[in-house]
Amino acid sequence: MTRILIVGGIAAGMKAAATARRRKPDLDILVLQDEAEVSYSACGLPFSLGDSAAIPRAALIARSVERFRADGVDLRVRHRVEEVDISARRARIRSLDSDAISVEPFDQILFATGAQAIAPRIPTTEGAPPMLPLRSLADADRLRDHFKPGGRAVIIGGGYIGLEMAEALRLQGQAVTLVEAAPRLLPAFDPAIGEAVAAHLARHGVTTHLGVSVAETVPGGVTLADGRFIEADLALAAIGVRPRVELAAAAGVAIGETGAIAVDEAMRTNLAGVYAAGDCAEARHVVSGKAVWYPLGDIANRQGRVAGLNIAGGQSSFPGVLGTAIFKVFDLAVARTGLTPEQARQSGFDPIVVRAKAPSRARYMPNSRSIDAALVVDRRSGRLLGAEAIGPDGVDKYIDVVATAIWARLAADDLADLDLAYAPPFSPVFAAAQVIGELARKECGVLPGE
Ligand code: FAD
Ligand code: NAD
């Protein structure tokens, strides 16, 4: 019987295991996972930390270890793969409980080792507040243990996790200061979005320091590089993640230019019978055609599904990504998809950026709010390349409509003419995507019906 070894048991690994099991029930599937739990939603951690009564820890676990085992998957938690010998088709494994070493044979292997939080290199003195990351359920448990009434938290890094956690920490009654090394928040977005988010944080009582980093943690707080001192009982380190590729690289698997594992559309690596999926792997950008690395949960699940089907003898392909993402900062949503103007230029397009403010529902509806939307369009062809948006309502819909249009290689002209659902409680007569599509087609010099 063919034996499949899967290294890593969260999104990509467990999706692959479940898919392969369904496609070929007699496969021998061994999953090795170094954490105590599998298949949980890391994406839900900030929301569970913010309100564990509404979203208890257990609700984040999509499928238990026992359920996978009942489905015939040999799943071993707290087991770390330390070395993989591809030519001998063997892996060396350490039990994290007993420290015992074992060797397991395999026919095909999937690296689903994910990503890890980058640890800030910040000197610390004894008695300083703990500096903790948020990547796993265990990290969330550690963080939760440090919440205390009237506590003070410093968030290092104003990216996706830092911003989502600002709300969680405020909900937990903590005083929150956010320190971002870049001169503005969300440097990859339009500057107006970073400014709007900074103002929104201030409205919710979060103090923000931009263009400065934390120099050291000392008893009672942290010192910034410019000498300022911030009182704190807890520091959350959220300065980004890197792909976990060391195990695969040591086994001879090729690493791509992005630093993640290079894969083809079938999620195959450069070595026969060796696959990679999820945050440890690259993907192809649908618009630029370039290899990119987006450590996102939906991509990990979709790549895991493709890898699982192919490991089980299928012929599935992963078509690529647009980098569509959305996150919440208190009651604002921020979203993006496709190429930024800079990326578009680097990919040989001649981008123009069109901006519009549009209502999320008919203006007279009490819950209608304004969406600030931007669209990146190729001037010559009118082709849609990318989009961003910010607002308290309707941002998710705008970004998903535009992402679908970009995926289908539509032009601004097509976007303006889409047949979308309209009724006052749900949308204005012209939805945000159509309003901005209309502006873009004028900018590109296209008249309706041309
Ligand atoms: P991982 O989740 O990193 O899992 C890999 C697993 O493999 C880990 O358990 C790791 O410990 C284990 N492992 C690694 N090496 C070994 C080894 N040698 N032996 C055994 N086990 C090993 N994405 C979104 O799209 N939307 C969101 O809203 C969102 N929110 C997020 C919020 C937070 C706080 C975090 C941390 C992430 C969020 N993400 C979000 C990202 C998303 O969680 C990841 O993209 C997803 O978890 C990736 O899944 P994965 O299986 O590829 O990797
Ligand atoms: P990030 O890359 O989103 O943001 C890191 C931020 O830290 C950046 O703004 C960067 O400029 C800043 N930074 C870097 N070094 C610093 C330093 N020394 N001091 C202060 N600031 C510093 O990374 P993250 O917030 O850790 O999130 C990791 C990944 O998890 C994201 O890239 C995303 O893929 C995923 N995620 C997604 C969502 C979502 O889709 N809603 C939510 C959470 C996490």
C-alpha cells in the first residue's frame, strides 16, 4: 500500500490528509504534527482572544485529532520531523513527550510546515514584560494568561495581526500602544488607508507610534529607539512571518526566489513524489504570472486540497492567487486584491489608479456607509489589475466582486456593466464596483458601448 507522509497538521496538511483519504480510502496516511492540536483556525485567534464567551477556544478547532483517527488517518501530535532522506524515502521523527526517536518510511511526502512568527531581536532585562508572538493556539493561551484588569499592552508591528489584536486587547480592557517601524501604517496600501486606520485606532483609544522601533524591554515597560518609555505589562510581537522551509531545503527541495518552496501547479516540488502546500509554499500570481508568497489561510486550504488530490492519484491544478485579503480594525474593514500600482509597473503594465467614494447601500438607508475604494487599471487595455478599499460596510462585497472580475480578466468597461443584485437595504442602484468601473472606463477613454 502506498504510504503518504504529511509534515504539519493545520490548514494545508489536514486539508490534504482529508482530501486524499476521501479520494483513495485505502491510502496509508501518516501525519506528523509538532503541536498538541491539529486543524484549528489561527485566523480566529484574535477574535477568540477578544471575546472568548462568544468564540470559545474549542470553536476554533475544525476537526479533532480523534475524528481524523476515526477516518483512518495515522495522526501523531507532538511529533516533530527532524530530517527527511528523500532518496531513502525515510523520515527521522522525535516525540516531543518522550524524546524518543523513530524512523518512518514513506512513498510520497507533503511538506505543510507553514510559517513561523519572526522574533524581534530586542534586548530584554530580567523582570521585563513578556514578549509573546501570536501564531498558534498555544501562543494564544500564553497571551490570554497575561491579560489582567487594567493591564497595559504594547503591540510591536502594525500589520494584520497587530491591528486585529489592537481590538482584541481593548475588548479585554487593556491599555494599548502600537509601535510600527515603518513611517506609516500599512505601507503596502494607499497612504490614505494607513492614515484612516491610524485615526480610527486613536478613536478607539489606541496610541500609535510610527517610524520607530522598540529598542529594549525593561522592568515596567519598553524603551523606544528614540528614547521614549512606554509602560507595559505585556508586549505582543507581530512583525511578520517567514516560511518554514529548513526541513525541506535540507532534504534537497528547491526554494524559490520568495524564500518559500517552489512548486508547480500540481503542488509538486523539484523532487519526484515530493509536494509542498500552504504557508511554506509559493504560488503563481494570476495577473503578473510571477511566483509570490502570500501566507494566507484560504490559499493554504486550497493548495492542501490540490496536493491531497494529486497525492491520491488525481490530476488537480492550483490555478494561482490574486493575494485577496481582508481584515478588521475595530469597526473598519480593509481589503485588497491583485497588483498594487508598483507591482503592476514591475509586471510591464501602465497602471492608473482610480479612486471613488461610494455608498454601501442606498444612501437613504440608515445603515448605509461610505466605502473608499481604489482600482488599479491598465491604461492601454483597460484590464483590471488590482483594488483596495476601506470602510465600515460593504468592503468585503466590493473586493470580492473586483477579485472575481480580475480573475476573469475583465476590463473596467465590463465592471461598470456587471449585472449585480440591487435593492435599497443591500446596495445602491450602482454598486461601488460599478461606480468605480464607470470612472475607470472614462479614464481609459472608453465610451459605454464602444
Ligand atoms: P501553519 O498553520 O503554520 O501550520 C503548519 C504546522 O506544521 C504547524 O502546526 C507547525 O508547528 C507544524 N510543523 C512545522 N514543522 C514541522 C515539523 N518539522 N514536524 C512536525 N510539525 C511541523 N489567513 C487568512 O487568510 N485570513 C485570516 O483572517 C487570517 N488570520 C490570521 C490570524 C492569525 C493570528 C494568524 C497567526 C494567522 C492568520 N492567517 C489568516 C494566516 C493563516 O492562519 C495561515 O495562512 C494558515 O494557518 C497556514 O496554514 P498552514 O497549514 O500552511 O501552516
Ligand atoms: P505583517 O507582515 O502583516 O505585518 C508586520 C508589520 O510589522 C509590518 O507593518 C512591518 O512594517 C512591521 N514591523 C516589522 N519589523 C518591525 C519592528 N522591528 N518593529 C515594529 N514594527 C515592525 O505580519 P503579521 O501582522 O505578523 O501577520 C503575519 C501574516 O499573517 C500576515 O502577513 C498575513 O498573511 C497573515 N494574517 C492575515 C490576516 C487576515 O487576512 N485577516 C490576519 C492576521 C494575519
